[in-house]
Amino acid sequence: MALGFDAVSLDVGGVLVVPDHGFLARVLDRCGTTYDRAAFGVGHYRAMAAVDRAASEPEDFTDYLDAFLEVVGVPEADRPQAHADLAEHLATPVWCQPVPGARAGLAALVDAGVRLAVTSNSDGTIADHLRRHEWLQVGPGPGVEVEVVTDSGVVGVGKPDPAMYEATLTGLGDLEPARVLHVGDSVVYDVDGAAACGLQSVHMDPYGVCPSSEHPHVRSLAELLTLEPVGRR
């Protein structure tokens, strides 16, 4: 199989995991509000679309939660309290529900001989989190082996700052940026941020939320293996 890239840089949220649906439901139950749990899946991606529209600062979940609560049907009068309660707890450990097909897609990339990296806006704990949940780690371990994990909490700046992508490229060592494909669930942080650094980039959009024809989309990690060389058109 001839691929248009040698390595894939993975965002974590929206690509591998989303906030645990059981935890979200428990918080909303404690608020005494109503909601549609069936909308939690698409809710994440519609919330990220709101973040992109607002060009929110990295790791500021204000726009994310406002949109999520609207999408999942929380009554407007209940949203301020629900927002405050969720914001208090929306930290790395909560991001543990696998995106459907993500583990199989990750395995398919490994089987195809694709080199792997992680480029994530987080709080300095994402490497430990991914290892403990047996997703991946640098070197041998319980999950898939990757070459570098770039965490904004360690680097000191978040995507789309070029320093994040430069750190991942440094970790990959001998690859030209154009041979690395970054996949993420944000246009601003991921698609545009990676493309500005010379990487190929693709938008993870399982529900077809993004209407733009200005960049490529995939619905699963496995679809990366069917892509032609991609980037900003």
C-alpha cells in the first residue's frame, strides 16, 4: 500500500477519546436537569465546531460547554449551573471514553507500518493517561508504541502554536514535515495549525458536522489509510 505520508500525528480528544458519557450524565443528573444522552457523541464535535468559530484559547472550555449543553438538550435555564459543574471537573482523567473505531484504526495504522506520534493540548499528564489506559506510550509498554508524545502542559504553549508541531517533528527526527499527517478534531488548532508548519492535515469529523470544502475530512482513523496526499487546498 503506497501512502502519502510516513507518520501520523494524533490529537487525543475527539480522535482517540471523548469525555466519559457516564461521568457527564452523572454531573447533569446531580444538577437535576434533563438532557439527551444519545446526543453526547455528536455533541463533542458540534462543541468543537463552536470552539473553532469562536477561535477560543487552548484549553478554555467556555464555548465548548455552552455548545455541548445546547446540543444535548439541557434547558436554557439550567445551563449556567450545568456549565459550572462540568467545567469544574473536565480534566484529563474524564477524557477516557474511546471514540468508536479508534482502537481498531490505531491498530490498522500500526499494521500498515505507519510511524506514530501524539500532539495534544493537555495539562502535562497525557502521556501517563494514555499509558494507563493502554492506548499508547513511547517505547515498549501495554499499548501501541509511538515515537513522541507532545503535551502542551509540558511544552508551555498549546496548538496552534508552531512550537507544538515543531516538538513533534523533532521527536520524529528524520522526517520532512510534508511526510507527516496530523489528524485532529479542530480546524483552528489542528488542521490550520499543522498545515502552517508544513504538515499534511486532516479533520476528524465522524458525524459530518463540518461543512467546509477547504480541508479534507475523515470519519475514522482507518480512513487515513485510503487518503491521497492531503493539506490545505
